[in-house]
Amino acid sequence: MDKIDSKKTIKYLNSRAWYRATKVIYVFFALVIFASIIALFSSEDFMVSDIPNSVVICQYGNEKQFLIKDIFNKDEMPTVLPRYFNFENFENTELSESILKSCEIDAVIARNEQKQGFIPHPYRIEEGDKIQLGYMLLALLIALAVFETVRRIFYYVILGVINPKK
């Protein structure tokens, strides 16, 4: 192996202090970025519910279970999970009314009209699977690809090859 080829290896770079320091900084930034992505996607603010696959459970009426997508067509699909509000003058009750209709509930039972136990709401909604995990994995994969690209560019600039010999 001639002298020029021996300087185009990772072994040669590892013998240099500046390269080892660069590797430490590179790994540190990679870990910080990956930890930041995981922390960001783990926060409650970033949770994305699978609204169409959330389950509506009728507490009384026909006592059936429906998916939100079975109640609302694609054009009417809510952007947030509808909640039941027992206020007479509450705005935006159309979502609740559609769910009450699907549950075949003509009148909401008032607290004082119930015989045994208290059912606070005529229906409840169990949220569909959170889909932020897929977004987190995609963000981690993109970050990994960016770091790998930066590493290959570094090798190309320093050694003149994208995939240097060990």
C-alpha cells in the first residue's frame, strides 16, 4: 500500500487527535438531536389522535358502540374529539347531536331522573390509537439519514472517498 492510500483510511484518521475530537462532538450532537426528537414527540402537546377510529360508547339508548367514522362522513369529520356538553346554550352542539342520534337517545336523562347510579354523560369516547409514534420514527429516520449524509460528506472532503477503507 503506498503512502497516499494509507492516508485515505479510517485507521489513519483515528491516529489524529482533531478527528477523535470531531467524532466526540459529532456523537454528542447526534445524541442531543435524537433525545430532543424523542422528548418532543413524547409530550402531550404533540399527541395526535386517530379521530376516525375513536370509539363512541353509548351509555344508554341503544348502548351500542360506533367508530367516529361510522357517524360522520368524510366531509363532516371533526378535527377534535367531540365531547358531550350538558349546556342548553352551548355553541357547536351539532357533533354531540349527531352522536346522540346514532345512540338513539331522544332525551338526555337528568341527574335527578336516574334510578340507580349516576351516568354523567349519555356517551363517552375512547380515543383511537395515538399515531405520533409513526411520526417520531420517521423524524428519527430522517435525522439518522442527515447525520449519515454529513458523515459521508466529511469523509469525501477529508479523504476524497465517500466510503473509506478501515
